[in-house]
Amino acid sequence: MSKDPASEGLGVSAEALLQRLPANEAAILRLRVLESRSLRSIAAELGVSTMTVSRHQKAALAALPEQLA
């Protein structure tokens, strides 16, 4: 498995970090960051509001530094 270039020096892949998050937050980050999807398209796919997607994204991004510690 190839390493994520952005985390090469950290020894932690993006996927490993995502696996540590709650499933809904990880799914949203995958779609938003890795696939460059809009909040609206993610919300439509998941059957939730764009505000819900935004809140989950914010929570996931806030949790990432803790995962690196």
C-alpha cells in the first residue's frame, strides 16, 4: 500500500486517520477532501442537510490534530 505523500514524514496515512474518526465524519471528509465534492452533493448523497455535512466536516477536522498527537 502506498503512503500518502502529505503524511510521509508523520508515518500516518490519511486513510489511517480517517479510520479513527466516527464513520459519518470519515465519509464526509473522504467525499469533501479526497474527492473534492461540494457540501450540496454530499448532503444529497447522504440524505442529510448541507448544515449537517458542514458540522460533521468541522468536527472531523477539529479531531484530526488529536489523532496525530
